[in-house]
Amino acid sequence: MEEQNSNQIIRINVVQVSMTLGTWLGLYLILVYALTALSFRFVAMRLLSLPLMLGIPVIAFFLIKNFRDTNCKPFFPFPVSWMLTILMFLFATMLSCMSAYLYLRFVDNGALAASMTAWMNSMLLTQESVTSIMTDPAQVEQYNSMMDLLNQSVTWLCSLSPSAMTKQLIQLSLMWGNILSLIIAIITAKRIKLNR
């Protein structure tokens, strides 16, 4: 893709740039997935995993913004920004989900499912003490139904094979990547300023 700016032509290889940025984002996603898996086993990791998970759009924004500021100073149209961002999320998803599959298939041996089940059992043990504090019966019923739904979800997730769990992770990552890429592209797009 070429963009013309008075006397200079700016060339952007969209696939190469998005692969490079996607590699950086993918490495960050691997770190997030590892800390999220460890957070089921170690309580202290929960303090790190949530802010890192919330930081995914921020890291993606800064990767695109840094590329825009260093390579496309005068003009960075929305379609180019959107295509770079959506492909960056695609390549990051491919890298991170491939590493998640390799971990689940060859290294994990059911440790993640066991730690998730143990975490859910501890949540169910505290359910009675939490409901004893509540005074509103509707609130108790709502809390119990939420815990039952959470228990069913964890049981279903733990019963999945490594490939099925990776497919779910791919679908989730691509869905959020598509949503976030639109928002990031809107924020990082730059128009030509006309001198009047």
C-alpha cells in the first residue's frame, strides 16, 4: 500500500507490519494466559492476572500508535489502521493459542482442570457462609443460581479436550480482537490537515 504526501511516498507492507506487531502482542497474551492459569493455583497471581488482562487493549493501542508515530507522520487513514489492527489481533491469536494448545496437550496433564475444580470447590464451600449473611431471600436465590451457573461452566470447561479448549480460546480471542480493532482503529486514525 502506498500513500503520497506532497513529495514523499510512504510504503506500508500491511501483512509484515501486522505480523511483527502481532508477535509482540502474542507474547504478551502468552504471559496473560500463563498468569491466568497460575491464578487458579496461587491466590497471589490473581492480583497480577486481572490488570494484565485489562491491559491487552492498552498494549494493542500503544503498538499501533507507536507504529503510526514512527512511520506515518502526516497521514494514517482509518482503513489502514483497521486492517493493521485486525491482522495484528489475528496473528497474536494464532501465536498465543498455538502455545496454549502445546501447553495443554503436552505439558499440563490435567493440572489446569484440577486447579480449576479445586478453586470451584473452595468457592462452593464459602457459599453457605455468604448466604447466611444475606437477609433478602431473592438475593440469596440469585446468588445460589449464579454459583450453580459458575459451577456448571467450570465443570464443562474442565471436561473439554485440549483441542476443544483451544478452539474456545480462539473464538473468544478473535471475537474480542474484532471488537477492539475497530475501537483502536478509530482512535489511531489520522486525517490529512488541509491548510486554508
